[in-house]
Amino acid sequence: MARLLYVQASPRVARSHSMAVADAFVQSYAETHGEDKVVTRNVFEMPLMPFDGLAVEAKYRIIHGERPAQGEKVVWDDVETLVAEFTAADKYVFAVPMWNFGIPYRLKQYFDVIVQPGYTFTVTPDGGYKGLVAGRPAFIAYARGGEYPAGTAAVAVDHQTTYMEIILGFMGFTDVRSIVVEPTLMGGPETAASRRGAAVRKATEMAKDF
């Protein structure tokens, strides 16, 4: 039995285009992989801890082979709990809207908590980096109000897909599949509905072989 972690990064829920596509993917996956377990988390509903002074101090103590101080340990225990849930999964699905050319701040906060040395990546003897969450597939449903087609100048300001590809790759992901719904605003409601419908149908098929 595999464990699929579905990370939602939108507070709009029913009105979210990225979640509509990811939901269709997860539903189709569940129907074709009946023995697997799906765990759903919305980063806007999770009690994410601020990665502030105590967490930073704990992180650097660990990096230098020291134990976190008492107050730091309480915070770091929460970090380890979140990391453990993430690394326990065998497959991953993300619903990611574009906010100001990038990803929502709560998703960035989630990654800032779980991307830690010795947990999701390590430093190699030659000073490089190696991801520790390897050999697992990920599916990402992207949505954005405008269009950022390949080969156009708009790609330069697309920090949504580039960030996701970089951060997942840093943790060891090599099998990352995705669908983009665009434009959800600039083309008007009819275009948005049409693109969303096509993406939902495609996601439903892609999930069967995930």
C-alpha cells in the first residue's frame, strides 16, 4: 500500500482552479489505486510554525553537531513532525496557484520548514548537495491568471513553476509531472472554464498511471 500526500496551496478551495485539477487527479488516483492511502493537507489550514529565531538556532546547532537548547527543542520537535509526515509519503500531489509571479507565501513557509539538512537533503563530501527524498513521483497542478507560454518574454517572470521544480529537485525528485491552467483571468470566464475543463480531463487520465 502506497501513501500519497496531497498538498493544497490555495485558500479559495471550491473556487480554486489548481485545486479543481489536483482534486480530479487525486479522485481518479484513488479510484484506480484503491489500496493506497491519501493524506490531504492545506497549508492555509495547517498550524505552520514560524521559522524564526528559535528554529534557526536549533537548525545551526544541529548542523554543528550540537543539541538544541530546551526552548529550541520544542520548536524543532514540531519541525521534525512536519518533515516526518512529508518524507513518509511515497507519492506527492501539489495544487499551486500563482501569486505575484511566484507561489503562495504559506507554501513557501511549508518548504522553509521541511527543507532541512540531514532530513530532506544532505551535503556531500565534495561540498555539493544530495536530495534525500528520491525515487518518488510528484504531480503539480498549476493555475495562473495570465499566460506564460514557452519561448515568450513572459517566461522570465514565471517564478511559480521554476521554484517548484528547483525545490523539489533539490530534495531529490526527478519524476515531476504537471498540468498548467492558464489564463484563468485574462481570457475571461469562458476561457478559464474551458481550460480548466480540459486540464481536469487530462489530470484524470494522468492519474491512472501515477
